[in-house]
Amino acid sequence: MLTELRISNFGVIEQLAVRFGSGFIVLTGETGAGKSLLIDAVTLLVGGRASVDQIRAQAEEADLEAAFVLPPDHPILRLLQSKEFSHPGETDIVVRRVISRTGRNRTYLNGNLCPVHLLEELGGALVDVHGQHEQQSLLSASAQLESLDAFGRLQTLRQDYQVAYRAWQERVDELATVSTQIVQRREREDLLRFQFQELADTAVEAGEDARLEQERPRLMHSQQLGDLSDQLHQLLYAGDQGVLSLLASGRKLLAKMETIDPTTVEWMRVVDDAVVPLRDLADQVRHYRDQVEANPARLMEIEQRLDRLHRLSKKYGGSVDAMLALHESLRIQLAQLDTAETQLEDLARAVDDGARRVGELAGRLSRKRVEAAKKLMMQVTKELSALRMERTHFGVEVVPLTGATTYAQTGQDSVEFVFSANPGEPLKPLAKVASGGELSRVMLALKTVLAESDRVPVLIFDEVDAGVGGAVAEVMGTRLRDLSRHHQVLCVTHLPQVGSQAHAHYLVEKQVRQQRTVTQVRLLTEREREEEVARMLAGVTVTKSARAAAAEMIGGAKERRARSD
């Protein structure tokens, strides 16, 4: 429910703070006092269109703020948590909107900046505003379908349908995608097979180009490498002047020195440590020398192989690794083509099975909707009769979808509320044929019937009782009060029959301060309330009989409320 509303510099409102409780709340006051400004402020706070004309004269900004508290299981709280504007366990929502003459408007949700479109998304589920010319809910086709499903308690069946519908659509999309891919691959099949075979015939191996690049210079310079390795071997191991021979002579000298001076023993170790790796090196050089040979045929083979790899790499990705990756990809694509018919048949069967499941659930949903539509029509008609609209006709049409789309996310039906104000006139869409007063009463009847299934916590009625009076006004007041069992109901009214039924009564009045008009709102005491209802009954001059009638009306409403509660 709406617990608090704060307004600054909005129209004729300079500063205003109002707290609200639950139940049926009325706001009354003289024409032009600013009652509708309160409704306009709430409308802006749930995503309505803002204008600089709404800012109070001589002020730079209008500042609006509202606090709501919701049931712990309300879907709005889950939405806010998913968008990180609320935490689990929190049930309060604070919305603030600042309208600036500079155009730099700001919107806040629970203290954090948020886009206006998020308020619009929340608004329809948080507050429902009804006025003579701006009944927003229950006039769109989607809202009417939602209302019918909620009234018929069809949410579980509809969820089952939606799960089946989404699964079916996924299979349909997958079939279309795979079909397109296969057609495209079929068109390129000869090219794919040529590329695959060319890479297969080449038999590329990972790292092959690097190995060949390493082998090629040895073959190109085999003569020079042989001469150099032979010279190196001679230097290390051949004759008395070889390095190893010289080290052997040096070792003999050190052995003699050691017998004289034991401190030279470490020098002997140095020589020994040098001899072992040099002897190994000499053996490796000899082996290398023996292996090096001129092989023009092998060199030509390497040159040809590297040239082929180079040409293919330029054609197929720029490297051996890219060619290997492409070869594997081509293998997979060709394998898929080989199994394409089987894959398509499997997907087609899945699509057919999904369509049958969707059709079965859509049919059940349609039948349930038709049953619910009859009950809704009967109950709304009964409510309209109580509101003295016995000659009007209300209907709920459940019509199969036409055109290319047989099924939609919500089923195979469109739902529309239709209305006829006069006997003999055809039923037409509600939004197009009902007058302002008629539409107000139809909306009240609908809200009364849908009260238990409607999850919108706050209902606001802005002078929807205009043009009615007497017994009809009393019935409207009773219905509004009954609605407050399931919603918080705020109503701007000029009718004493409505005002007398409220749980709380607020007076909106204008005052002049420092030559400026300001609007204030205050909760009336019981005595003040009787005086206000008397004024609504009598007009300018409030008589004793008007006060007595007001007291009787309020007392009677309390007694009826006590009996019904």
C-alpha cells in the first residue's frame, strides 16, 4: 500500500507530506483545491509523463516522493531484487522523482538512480489509476487477457502452455537454422570436399614446417659443415697437439706437483672436470661429421615440401596450425552433411511433437477461458445492475488468433471486453463505446469482480462517481469500500454517499500565504468528517439537518461495515 506521499513545488502545492493507512480512503474538498494534483503526483511517480508546466511558479524543481509497503510474496519485489534495487526480505519501496526546468529530471528507486522506463514497468503492477477519461488498466487487450486468466485461475495451465510453447519454438528455430546451414553447405559441398581432400592429400603434421626449416640449412651447407666438424674433431682429439692430448700432458705435470705440494690437488680436479665433457664433445663432433653428407635429392624434397606448405598456408589460414584446424572443421561439416537427413528428420519429429503438445494445451486453455469468460460476464453484469446499469450489456469475447500466427506466447486466443450502453446496439470494444461515466462504473464493476485475483496493491479512483447520485452513489461507495478488503483504495469524490463509507477521510483545501496560494491536506477527525460530509450534502450553507444527515450516513456506513466485516 501507499504509506506516505511527499510533494514540493508541484502546481499549487508548496510543501506537503501525507501519511496513509490501509482500507478505503477518500479525499474531498472544494473544486480547484488541488485534489487531482495528488493523483497526478502519484501518476508521475509510477512512470507518468512529466512537464515543466507542473513545476510551481518561481521554483526551479518539483520534488515528488512516495513510500510503499508490499506483501513479501509480491512479484514486484522479485523484479526489484533481480535488478539489484532491493534485497531479499525487504518489502518497502521508495520512489522519488525530480522535475527540473533545465530538463535534467532525475528518478530514484530505493535511493538509487533509475531509468524512468523501470518506473513504467513497475507502475502498472503497483498503482492502478482510474479517472473519468484515463482508465488505463483493463482497456488494453493484454490486460484483459491477463485479467480473464487471473479470474479463471488459469495461471498454472498457462505456465504449462508457455513452457511447451517456448520449447516448441526453440525446436522450430533450431530446425530452421539447421536447414539453412545444410542448404548453404550443400551449395558449397563440392568446394568443402575439394578443400578437405587437398589438405588430406598434403597430410600436414603439427610442427612439420619448423622441422623442415631446421633441416634445410644443414643440407644446403653440408660440405662446409663437414669440413668444420672434421677440423673441430682434429683440434679436440687428433695427434699430440689435440686439446685432450695437451690436457693429458698437463695432468701428468700436476701429478708431480701434487707429490711436492698437496695444495695443488684442486687443480687436478679442474683438469679432470674439463676432460670428461670435452671427450663427450669430441665423440659428438665425430658422429656429426660422419652423418653430414650432401643429399641433393633430400634438399629438393624439402624445398618442394616447404613450398607446398607455404602455398597452402596462404590459402588456408596462414599457418600449419590453421590448416590443421580447418581440416578438422571441414571433417565435422562433411560428417554433418552425411548425417543431415537423419538430423532433419529428428528435428522435424521434435517440432511435430511440440506442436501437438502446444495444440493440446492451447485447446484446454481456450476452453477454460471460454468458461471463465461466461462467469466473468455474468458477475460483471450483476455488478452493473447494482450500479443502475441494467440496460447495458457487457461481454467477454475469446477469439481464436488469425493470420500466420496460430499460437502466441499466451495461447491461441485474443480476449476483448465488449460493451453496449443501449438495448439493440451491437457489442463493441469497451474503450471505444463507453462514455466517461459509464466507463467508470464498468471499471468499478470489473475491479469488484476481479478483486481477489488482482495483485495491484493500490487502486486510485479520481472522481469516477461524477454524474451519478442517490442510490447509485451509495452502491458505488459500498463497492469501493468492499474493494479495500483486497486493495488500498484512494478515491477523490464529491459525493457524500461515497465519502461517508471511507475508513479514513482527508480534506484537501487551499489557503493564501504571503499572497501565494498553497494546498494542504489533513486527516479529519470524526467531528470534522461529519462537518465535511454535511458540506457535501448541503453546499455553501451547512444546516443542522445536513449535519444530522451526515452523522446518520456515517453511522449507517459504520454499522453496515461492522456487519459485513
